[in-house]
Amino acid sequence: MVSLVQLIGVSKKFGGASALQPTDLAFQSGLTTALIGPSGCGKSTLLRLIIALLQPDSGQVLFDGAEVNDANAQEIRRRVGYVIQEGGLFPHLTARANVLLMSRHLGHPAAEMKARLEELCALSQFPRDALERYPAELSGGQRQRVSLMRALMLAPEVLLLDEPLGALDPLVRSALQRDLKEIFARLKQTAVLVTHDMGEAAYLADEIVLMNEGRIVQRGSAADLRDHPANEFVSEFINAQRSVAF
Amino acid sequence: MKIGLLLGLVATSALAADPIVVGSKKFTESYVLGGIAKTVLERAGFAVQERAGMGGTIILWQALSGGQIDVYPEYTGTIDEEILKTKEPLSHEEMRTALEKFGVGMSTDLGFNNTYALVMRRTEAAKLGIQTISDLRRHPELKVGLTHEFLDRQDGWRPLATTYGLTMPNVSGIDHALGYAALARGAIDLKDAYSTDAKIQENDLVVLRDDRHFFPEYKAVFLYRLTIDPRAITALNHFGRIDEAKMISLNAAAERTKDYAFAASLYFHPTASDSAPRRDLWPKMARWTARHLQLAGISLLLSVLIGLPLGIVASRGGALGQTILAIVAMIQTIPSLALLALLVPVPFLGISATTAIVALLLYGLLPIVRNTATGLQDISPALRDSAIALGLEPGARLRKIYLPLASRTILAGIKTSAVISIGTATLAALIGAGGLGEPILSGLNLNDHTTILEGAIPAALLALLVQGLFDLLDRFLIPRGLRLGS
């Protein structure tokens, strides 16, 4: 099976400290993969390497079979959606302008943009009359919905989410988790989700990749990790989040 | 007939083509003589541009020999001592020969000598029958009050007394201005002065003739570039004479009315009334203000055009960024007067409005460069990552995201730069570029507070106005989304 995104022996150091040990990983199309692990385990670094916000010290990041480099980075980024904690919305632009930023930049036809925006509002349950508001005028949950719409605007082949719900209160968070699950299913979206919450990973992802100290410790379904932990660390990590009912 | 008409047209247009630039030094008499030269040339059919009160001898001489001005009034003694720096006084013919090497000509002397002189009350002199310095020998009882400078100078009181055999026992040192008051009260009977000082007329004093030619000659002349139209040279040499008494009265009129152009016109129309010398205040102030805004506005625009790109480069840090910030900060530490003086010898600048604008734009750079760099550096990494991850090219990131996000800080820098520019532009008058510095300078020169305020108050109001204008501009230029949070 050809994977859209593939990492071959990719490693990354910050200063002297190793953030990611040489790692091989491929993501299956149409599925949601969760990267999970304690802070500093290298899960965000891995995500940032995929979208070329970081360059690997060794190894290759392949996108659709081609190595990501300076020449094709711009084009590849436009085929990937990226959502971060707190949204990363531009405060000087309205919700609408944030979502349409790239389409307008690329000169897409107005009618097409309008139709896509309608579609996305419905999909992400975002009230259309709030489109003219600035990020400062939106709630945290609404900001994440706008951020998601912005990431989905160009119909990306892969959606990357870096702790997208990390800063939200529990009620908003669970509503958004439900909506995200539905959106992924409806769009058959290939998605990679970084989280430190086992419950969220289990709920949203088809496959979980558990990382520690820059290495992949175990890959599998939530049940696999629970029932057949690869080592002491895996069972400790899962037991630490014992409130989770899965 | 037709050919004659044609020649006439050619001649007229040639006259109108390049204005003759008349400069003057920064003291009353020089302003007045500059004004007289202007009228003389205008009456001869030339277009004239006046650069009044440009500075001291060195600046005027550099401007003349460098071709930024064509004519200015000078004194033979100064030509000897400061320009040609000769050991022995030269004759006028020797001076002309020496000046020719610089492409400069010297007019016939204008008719008066502005040198050191001894003065006394006219009534007292008449009573005692004193007309010359030699006559003083008969009156050793006179009380003498001299400026400290004149007392100490090599060519001052002591050699003078030796030359004339004066034996007054009662000689004291007194400040120049206070000396006139002491003379009027009768506390002293004799003091030193410049021979065309307006105070001589004001206090009804008389200048004693230097019958043994002790004092060096400071005959007034016009210096001009030899390349100007020969008819202009003829006009400057043959417009008439100005004697000491006339010059004293013109200087007195200038100091009384604070209007140099009016004082100069008195030479041509001695009967003109000076009862309403301030009639032109409002139009004059409007002209100064317009000029001031022009200087500050052009320099601000250039500061922005140069400062923004420099700030963008500086925001990226590294050796280049550090160097830019260091150089721009260093410029700011140069005193503005020194910066002007440094720029004057630069080719293509010289004594001109361009120099003033260059100086102002250099001063305006720091706030713009620093605020642009800081504003861009302060953008959160999350927003930078978002802009990159969306797939915007570097140029589009800057234009659509980074600059708007930094707009508040950048505008604050431009505002600071504008206010600095308005304030510093007053110094432009020092190199004859005009603006509200003009009344401030002549006011300082005349020790006249009203004239100083005519420049200082509008300048302060302008600075406030500009500040207010920029506050208003913030509302249009800073995106609404950025103003919500604060």
C-alpha cells in the first residue's frame, strides 16, 4: 500500500538534545492516526517535520513519493491542512478572511470559494453570521472551528492537528471531539493528531502511535496498547490516565 | 525689427532662466546688505533667490566657491584674515588677483568701513571739540569703558594708546551692552564699538575718526562668482554708495522693525514709512509653516521608504541586522548641528534644502527601523508557523500577515519620527533651507523674543497636530482586529 506521508530514518536534534531518534513511519490513507506520549517525546517535532516547519537532520520525509525540499515545500504545504493549539488564527483578519486567505491568494473563483465556505460552516457547525467577527471576538471553541475550516478550505490530502483541543474546557472539548470524529468519517480524511490525552486518542484515532524520548514505543489500536503493552512504560502511561473508560 | 524682437526675447528668457543666488551671514548688517544686493540685481532684470543668514564666514565662502550661491556681502579685513589668511594686509587689487584663482570677483567697496571705533556722546564731543582720536590727547580726564575683548586684544587699547600717545588714567572693562547704558548715563565718556553699530544712532553717539589709520580696514564689498552675467557684475559695482551714517541708520531700522527686507528697501526709498513693519506676519508665518511641513514631510516620507526595508532586514537578526541597528542608532547620537556641518561638504549637497532633508531623514530612521524590527520580531512563533504552514510564499507572508500584525508598532515608530522631524526641521534654517527655524534664528540674532516665538509656537503646535493626526491615522491603518484586544 502506498502511503501519502512516509518518514524514513528521520531524526532531529535541537542544540545537543535529541528530539527525534531515527524513525520510520508511514500513515495509512483514509485513517486517523494519533501520536501520543508525554511532553517532549517528539510527537510535535514529528508533525512539524512533515509540513517542513523543521528540516530533518537525517533521513527523508516523503510526500506522495517525493522528498520534501525547499523547492516543493510551498506546494506540499497547500496539500496539507495544519491546525494548532489556540488555532493560530491571524488576529487582524476576520474569521472569513482567515478561512479564505489561501484561496484568495491563489485567485480561486469567488463562487467556488463561497460554496466551499458554506459547506465548511455546515460541516464544522460554525454559525455563518459569526464569519465577520475577528478572532478576539470568538470563543475558544469557535476559534478552533474556524482554524479547522481554514485547514480544510483547500481540501487537503492530509490534515495535521497539533493538540487542537488542548486549551479548551472539558464541555467544549468533548463537543468538538464528537464533531471532529464525524468530520473525519464523513470526509474519509487522512489525519494525524498529536495529543497527550489517551481518551481523546482512543476516541478519535484508528491507530495510536505511542512515543517516548524521541522513539516510537508501540503502534496499534487502543485495545492493543491496553491489553498487550510492549513494555513497562506503555502500561504505566495507560494506567496514569485511568479515568479513561475505554 | 523682427530680429531685434527675437534677440530681446532670447535675452529676457536668458535672464529669467537661472536665478542669481544671494547669500548673507547671520548678523543684522549682512542680512541688510544681502537684501540690497537682491534689489540691485532685480532692478537690473535678473531673477534672484535669497538665502538669508546662512551662517559664518566659512560657510558663506564655501557656498560661494562651491557654487551654491553667487553673491554675498563680505569685509576686506575678513577676506585678508579668514579667507586668504595673508600675513600682511593686501591692497584691493592684490585681493582681486588672489580671489580670481577661486573664480570669485570682488566689487568696489560699498562706501563704508565696519571696523573697531571709539565713540562718545555727540553733545560732549561737540562741546569739547573732539572729532578725531588724536583730539583725545587734549582730554586725559575722560573716563574710558572698554569691552574686555578690546582691552586684551593685540590690536586693542594698549597699542592704540601707544600709537596716539593717549594717557588716560581712568580705563575700566565693561560689558558691551552695559557700556552703551553707562555712556548714556555719563558714567563713562568713551567706549569701543563697531563703526556701523545701530546703537550709535540710537544713543546719539559720534564715531571719532581714526586719523592715524590704526584700525584695520573692514570695507564692505560684494563677493561674486565670476561666471555670473557681466551685467549683474556691473550692477553690483555701480548701484551707488552706502556711507557709515547710512549703514548705521539701515541697521537701526532693521533692529527696530525686525524686518531686514524693509530695512534694505529704505536704501532705495529713504522716505518709506516703517510704522507697520509687521504687516506681513500672517502670510510670512504661513510661508514658513508651509516650508517647514515640506521639509519635514519629504524627509519623513523618505525615512519610511528607507527605514521600512531596513527594519525588515534588521528583524531577521544576524550580523547584518545588528549592523543596521547599530549604525542607525549611532546616527541618532550625532548632535543635529554637527550632522548638518558634516553633510555640507558632501558633493551634491552643500548649503541647500537637500542637505536639510538628508539630515532630517537620517534622524528619522532610528524609530522607524527599530520599531519595524521589534514589531516583526514580536510576532508569536505560532502565528509565524501558521503563515508558513498555509503555504504562503515569503513575500506574501510579509505583506499579508507579518506587516499588518506589526502595524501598530511600526506606526508608533513613524509617529515618533514625524515629531522628531518637525522639531529638528527648525535647524534647517541654519543652512538657509527656510522653515520655522528662520524666525527663531533671526530672533536669537536680534535678541528679540517675539520673533523667536513666531517660529517656536507654530513649531510646537505643528508637533502636537502631527501627533493628533497620527492618532487618528491609527484607526484607519491598524486593522480593527488588532485594536479589539487592547
